[in-house]
Amino acid sequence: MPPKGSKKAATAKKGLKADEAVEGALLQGLTLTMKQARVIHRRESKLNGDILVEELVVEGAQPGTVVRRMRFMSNLELEQTEVRLVIHPDGRAVADKDYLPYQCLQGMLLSLPLFPTRSAEEVAKEPMEILIVGLAGGMLPRYLRNTLPATNIDCVELDPAVADIAKEYFDLSADKGITVHVADGVDFVAAAPEDWYDLTLMDVNACDENDKILEAPPRPFITPEFINAWARTTRPGGVAAMNVLCSDPALFNTILLRIRDAFGGPVSFLKDHAEDADENYVVYVCKPVPGKPLEAPTSERVRAKLRLLEQQAPSLKQFNLSKRTAEQFNQFDPDAFP
């Protein structure tokens, strides 16, 4: 799920072809930093309408740097995913596996130093089962699998057209450690084995224009029933995270209370301080190991473990998570939250 950014729910004009609609939107200021764009694929989706894949040459980057993006025709202003293309030794253009755009996705990586019973070296090198609900182009699972090569990752995507595009145009099928399940995320989590996943990440956009308060996740993902199922499939000693775009402090407080009660561990969150994303949070929770007290993570302890983790996985340094933790990381206190 990309950041909220300048989302304006733009709708393509009827009668325009896909490439004309996108190019017209670009010319009107949709992507001001781009100097060249072309639509390379268009596919119909029963769930999301027409889906476009575009390639763009990025200004200000190394000459010839190309990114590939996915957009829905129903909302051209919102990027669904982005990959940076690099040339493989055999001449193919493939996704750069170290590239992870969007601060909300980068914020998900802060779940890694939150493991209460794993050292930084164990997080980086030991086998781990990961669940990611919400696929788009597979940016997050691709990065995690490349950074933590001992992991097995289950991805859940509701729209089969999105899953197919991720494999065909965003280079996701090349990794055997990533399994894509086309299913409803709520149903998948409800049926998942108990205490199975070490890391569970919820990155689902509501896509409901009628919901003016909660843009992510969809309402079924914040019910007590779902959150209890999410906690059940997360292993003791594991970590869970969710991207939340919520403009109602009372509802946000309720979501965090439900997560705390279901998991039984301390809840924390990263608040995006960007002016255009003041309602964007990444929420984290640790699931305690029975019989072992679990301290609430502090910014100082998280940053200390993050530094050790960056020594094991140097690509993490590019996201400047230590600075974000110092400025944006908060422990959840239901009495203090407005």
C-alpha cells in the first residue's frame, strides 16, 4: 500500500484510451518529477476495474533509471506499486530487489528489531515464516526475501489480476521463497495454522471512497474477530504490524486497544510526520512467550538493535530508520492518546 500522499480520487474520463488517460494525467501534474512515461500493459480486473502498468524515466536519478508502476484507472493519482528496473547479466530488465519506496512500507521494516527473543543475527540469518496480506507488485516480500534469505513468505492478494501482473511485470515469480495466495485476507488469516508465523504484516488499502475516516485497512480487518485470528496465527515471540490510515483518534485508539488485548503484548506505532500523510501510522505489537515477561520497546532499545541488524543486513541503512525511530516511534498509552 503506498502512502496517502496527494490522493485525490481522480477518475479517468470516459472515452479515453488507457495511454491517453495516463499521459493526460501526467501532463496535468500527476507525477511532476517524471520526464518520460509510457503505458506498457492494460488489464481488466473484476475487482478494481482496468489496471495499468507504466514505465517512467526518473529525473534526478542516474541517467536512464527506469521505474515501473501499477495504477488503477479508477484512481490514476494513486500509485499501487513501484519497482526500479536494473539490467540482469543476461540482458533482461529485472526488479532491483534492494529498492523499497514509500515510507509506510519502509516503516514495516521496523518490526525486525522488535523481536523480543531473537538477536539481530538470528533475525537476519535464521529461518522465519512471514505472512504479508496485501501484495500489489510484491515490493515488500521481494525486499524481505532478498534481505533475509532464510525466510519463507506467504503473500495474500484478493485480486487475481493484481497477482498475475505482479508475477508477469514486477518480477515476483523469480523467487521460490515467496508463495502468492489469491484469497480474501480475512478468510486466509482465519484458516491459518495456530502459532505458525514469526512475522505477520497487514498492508491492505480499503479502496472505499465512502469511508472518509479509515482509508486503511478495510473495516473487516479491525474487527475483534479478525484481530484475534491474526494474533492466534502469530507465534509467541513473534511480531505483527499493520499500516493504518485513520483520521479519527477515537477509532485509532480502539484499533490499538483491540490489538493489545488480542496479542497480550505491548503496542507501539510509527507516525509519519510528513505534511501530506499526517494520518498514516504503522502499528506494531509483540506476542509474548508464555511465562516470560515482555518489556515495552523503547526508542533507544529499538535503535540499538536496529544498528546491530544493519550490520547484518546493510541494505537497511538506506531507509534511515534510526532517525525515524528517534522522531516518530511511540509506545501506545490509551490514556494519553487523544
